[in-house]
Amino acid sequence: QGEQLRQARNMETVGQLAGGMAHEFNNLLTAILGYSDLLQKYLANMAHLHGYAKQISDVAHQAASLVQQLLAFARQQVLKPQILNCNNIVHETQDMLRSSLGDQIELINHLEPHLGLIEADPIQLQQVLLNLLVNARDAMPEGGKLRVSTANVDLNERHQERYLNAPPGTYMRLTVSDTGEGMEPDVMSRLFEPFFTTKEVGKGMGLGLAVVYGIVQQNRGDIEIRSAPAAGTTVHIYLPHVARASEPVALPKPAAEAPSG
Ligand code: ADP
């Protein structure tokens, strides 16, 4: 409990700082990206100079995506919660990432066709999934299997035996599982710490899982991570179903009149 509180305070302070800096930094990046685009255009027929301009642009794009993470972390984005089917987010996010997976990583989906709806900001949910997929990819430099699955689960039964903090009820479960390098216990214990990373400079800022944690908490959900060195990692995200009324059952309407009110 005390540890969680400390973590939460820590994240709030870092979040405020990060939010302010990210905004300033974003403005600078916009200028860098603009000028490097111009450079690339005018240097089109000077091969090596054009190459430098392209490098500036690539690095600036990388920095921009880090800033996005910072902003997400600081939660300064305007949230637009919607009632949505997580399966659609899975498809959209995988489309964004597919080209960076290479042919060594096999993508396997097991998506529940009658998935219960949740209420969340689709961009936030994309961010959650993207961070998990990127971590899975980075854990499998030699290739492997990246499984994504969705399911409806009742947390009433699982509750007793698990440490989950989510209140009882029915949940949508999103699972991302890899056959990568897995984690040692000392890494496991620091996972959600802002700026904790084992990746090389420029590859990770250590905000991915802190962002995931924040978003899941904000949506009254929970997260469960299992990992073993050399065996792989499985991350479960639980998000509460919206009220029964919006269950995604696409049955034809019965002839009888529904009671009104
Ligand atoms: P980043 O990806 O920027 O390092 P994260 O907060 O997403 O930040 O992850 C923190 C650390 O947790 C990673 O650097 C890595 O050591 C470990 N990690 C996260 N996901 C996985 C995974 N699927 N397999 C192995 N290690 C992981």
C-alpha cells in the first residue's frame, strides 16, 4: 500500500514536470521538423547532404514520439471517452506497427467475437496497446511469437486467488504475450517506475509501462504481468465492461414491442 502511494506521488510530480517540458519541446520539434523537410527538398540532388537532412528528420520524428509518451504520461491530453470494442483498436494498432515487426515475429490473434464493450478514450487505448506491442517486439530481437487476445471475464471468481485491485464485475481482458527474453525479478519489481528502462539510449525512455499503468488506473481497470527469464512475458489488462444495455449482441429485433422507459 505504502509503496503504491509513494509510486503514485512520484508519478504525479514527474507528470507535472513532464507535461510542461513536453509542450515546450514539442514546439521546438515542430520547427526542427519543418526546416529539415525544407532541407531535404532543396538538397534532393546532393546525395550526402540529403542523407544528413534525412537523419535530422528521422531523429526529430523519434523525439516527437518520445514527447507523445511524455504527454500521455502527464495526462495533459484532452480525453474523449467513447463506448468501443477493443478488437477494433487491436486491428488499428497492429496496422500501425506491422511494418516494424519484421518477418521474424509471428503475429497471432485470438480475438473474442462477442467482446463486451468498454468506455475509454480510443487514443489512450491505442497507446496502451502500442506500448505493450513495442515492448513485446523489443523483447524478441531474434524473432518469436507475439500473441494478442481478448476475452470477457468475470472477476468475481478470480478475485480470491489473485492480487487484482479491480472491484468485482465483468471485464474485458486484453492480453499481449511474447516468447522473448522475459524479465528477472529485479526488473519486474521496477516495471512501472517512471524512467526505468533497460533499453539503450534512444530506444526507450522508461515511460511505456508507467503510461499503461496510469491509463488503466484512470479507467478503473487493472494490470497483471507474468514473466520468466528466457521464457517470455504475458501482460493482462482488465477494463470494466460498460453497462449491460450496450452488450454487442447483434440479434434481430423480436417482433414484440419492448417496454418503454
Ligand atoms: P521502455 O520500453 O521505454 O524501456 P517500459 O516502461 O515500457 O519502458 O518498460 C520498462 C522495462 O521493462 C523495459 O526496459 C524492459 O526491461 C522491461 N520490459 C517491459 N516489457 C517487457 C517484455 N515484454 N519483455 C521483457 N522485458 C520487458
